[in-house]
Amino acid sequence: MNHHLVRAVVTSVPEGSKVLDLFSGAGNFALGLAAAGCPVVAVEGDSLLTEDGRRNARENDLTGIRFVTGDLSRPAPGLIQESGADFDVAVMDPPRSGVSAALIAWILEAHIPTLRYVSCDPATLARDLSRLARDYNVSSVRVVDLFPQTSHIESLAVLEKI
């Protein structure tokens, strides 16, 4: 089912879009996006996962991905400038606790035209979408049941800048 979730994210992003992948882990979405022709900056808080992402990109002969280790609970103001890109899309797949208020503020200041928010917790997704509602409209929400016969679901929300 993860393949279906990755495909849903990748197909929702226009080809060639400059993508910022937040909470990228070892590249679950970044690898698929790069394979689809999108340049990607993947940001993860865990340096071991960042190294895993670099290795995954090398092993899959994928270029166009840059993995960065950064604290997403308190993002540095210069992160976008340091990446050298104006992003068309941000993909976020935060932990169950959702996105910090500091990162929401950072995203709002970054003026990224579209967001893809993958969530494993409907309550934190609702909370974070309400925080983003000042500048973004939710254009669609899709549910993927990664864990059949449990109460856990993954959601993909597509947000467009107002």
C-alpha cells in the first residue's frame, strides 16, 4: 500500500516541479519524485535517515535530490535560501504529533504555491490544516488504508495557495 501512497503523491505533483520534501526520512517520497523528473530538496531531522536517503538515491541512480539534515521543529529562517530554489511544491509527512507551530509559520512565510500533506493522524491533520487555512485552501483529501483491519489510516491532503 505504501506504493499506492507514493504514487498518489507523485502523480499529484506536476512534472518538473521544484519540490521541498519535509520529514523526508530515507526518501520515501523524494525518490519517487526525483524518478518522475522533479528536482527535490529532502529535509529530515535524523542524520542517519538523511544518510540512508543519500545511499538510496545513489543505489537507484537518481540525481536531482539533495538530502539535508535540519531541525523541523524549529526550522532555520534561511533554509529555502540555502537550498538555492524557489519551490513549487512542499511535501510533508510529519510524525503523528503533526507539524510544529514554528514550521507552520515558516511554511506560511515561504509562500510555496502548493502543499501535499501526508498524515497518519486525522486529529493533527485537522489541527494543522486549520493553521494553514489563512493562506491555503484544501483542494482534495485522499485516504489510503496502509494498515487494514486497524483504526490507523494515512491521508493525503492537497493544498493550494489562496
